[in-house]
Amino acid sequence: MLRYGRWQEALDVTEAALQRAPEARTGAYVALTGAHALAALVSGRHEEVATWSEKLLDLCFDDETKALAHHVAAGHHSWGTGDPAAAMSHFQLCREYFLRIGNDGTAAQ
């Protein structure tokens, strides 16, 4: 849903799933949390993004989840809802972790 610009649907689905899922340091839970944070960001629910971004940074445990966590943090800070000075360091870390996992195309974007 996120890939195709269906922001509200993504937000509704991820919000419902997060209410039912126990918090866990797993790839699936981190991905769900990241999808929700990004859907909240593009849907204008900026007040939520800081909380989810911090949660993601606490939950990440490998290069893939770190890439996702820093991607969300970069979005949060670069969209004027956080500290714009912190955005670039999160973008750089995101790129570094995407390259480590061999996701060159995402890192280039």
C-alpha cells in the first residue's frame, strides 16, 4: 500500500496490526512499525512519527532493521517535524546499512 500511495489504507492496516501485535525485536515487527511510521508521516500525522522513530531506533538489531530505522528517522527530521540538522546523518546511516545488505538501488535513491 505504501508503494502505491495508498497512505490512509496503509495507516489503517498498520495501526490495527500494531494494536494486536506484542512489541518484539523481530524483523516483522520492525517492518510493521516502520511502515506505520512512514504512513503516518505522509498522511500528515507528524506528531506520531517522533514516537515511532524513537521506538524503531530502539528495536533495530541488524543491518536491515537499522536501515529501516534510520530511513524513518531521516524522514521525520527532514520533513520539518524533528531536528533538520539530524536528518543528513540519518540519511547517511540509512544508505550505509542499505549498501551493507546489498540493496544498492534503495541506497542510491
